[in-house]
Amino acid sequence: MKGRIHSIDTFGTVDGPGIRFVLFMQGCALQCQFCHNPDTWDTAAGRQVTVEEVLQEIEPYLPYYRGSGGGITVTGGEPTLQAPFVAALFKACKERFGLHTALDSSGFCDPSHAAELMSYTDLVLLDLKQIDRGKHERLTSQPNDRILHFAEWLSSLSKPVWIRHVLIPGITDHAEDLRRLGRFVGQLGNVEKLELLPYHRMGVYKWQTLGRPYPLEGVPVPTEQEVARAAVILQAECPQGLLRHK
């Protein structure tokens, strides 16, 4: 079995616990206006690899992953587009190396397509970009029905989840949207952490390299005060101790 990948990072520190091997899969069904990896969208780009080739990339760094309580995180793009390959990879990582496995996903996936993958996944990093359906479609090109259903399905499995929400001034920071997001997260029984991530512009150069206009040109990064305000709103709606923000 082969998967199509974009790139790897052998020393990731923000995509799950500990130090992690981060594999970026190629292809995504969303086209988020703030995406910092638009070069991963094209399903025909990247390069094909086997599970064994990825395992060989991981092996030299195992002492770092094991010693830090880390493991492997598969992200993208959208990794569930290649769910059978990621399932085979996670299974091999567990059987051969005993590694912790994390999936970083938008959740734009039918649960039946990810059932086998979840059996080998220890943690899901789930991006909830916008709780309002119409605003989500404008921001990402797709409605969020499938994503919210996926989140509820993970809860029914009691699969550990870290939820991430990127705070974009004027786009994902409206008070009522934040309240609705907090209430939705609060009804899930499997969320270990809700991360409020300030929007950044570090991927703008990739849009320029691809010859694409950046949709959020002129949108500022949030101030510390704006992040703190959003955190207060979210915290009022979701369980105490769940929220983390920078």
C-alpha cells in the first residue's frame, strides 16, 4: 500500500504530546482562506511512499519520541482522504515501535471511512474552524455538517480529542459564534483540551509562490486583548480547565 505525502518533520513539538514525527499527507477537500499549507491541497502532487519507507524515516529518532512521551502525528492536507494508508501506518508504528499515534484532521470525513483508522489512533487533533454553517462554507468552501457529525461520532467512541479553533479577527471571533462553539464542545464527553490559536500570516508566502491571491489580505493578527476576550467567552460555556490559549 502506498500513500501520497507532502513532507515530514522529524522534531515536531506542537502536534500532540512530546516530541513527534509529523507526516504531512497530500490532498484536502477544504480550501480554507487562512490555510498555511495550500501546497498540500492538490491530490495529485507530492510523492508516493510505502508504509515501510515511512517506518525507516522514523526509526533513527525513536529515542527522542519514546523519551519524551511523543510519537507520530499524521496531518495534511487532510489525512482521512487516505485513511486506509494512515491506518496501516499507525498499526505498524504500534506493532513495531510501540508509538503513540495522533491524527490531525479537519473532521471532513464520513465516520465509516475512518472506522479502521480510529482503532489505531490514540488521539485526534480536531480543527473546528467555524461553528456557523454559512460562515464555515464561506471560509472553507464546504459546510460543517459532516465535521460536527464526525466530532459527535468521536465522542460516542470516547476517543480522546484536542479541539483547535483559530481566532481570526472579524471572521471567527464573533461572540455568539464563540458561545455556540463552547456549548458544542461542552456537550462532547471526550475532549481533553480546547486550544484557542491566534491567526498568523506565516503561510502567506506559499500562496504567493503558487501564484494565488491570499483571501485574507489585510486581516490583522489578533491582539492579546482580543485573544483574552475570546477565551473568557469560550470558558464561560465549556467545562473548567479545558481551554488553553496563547
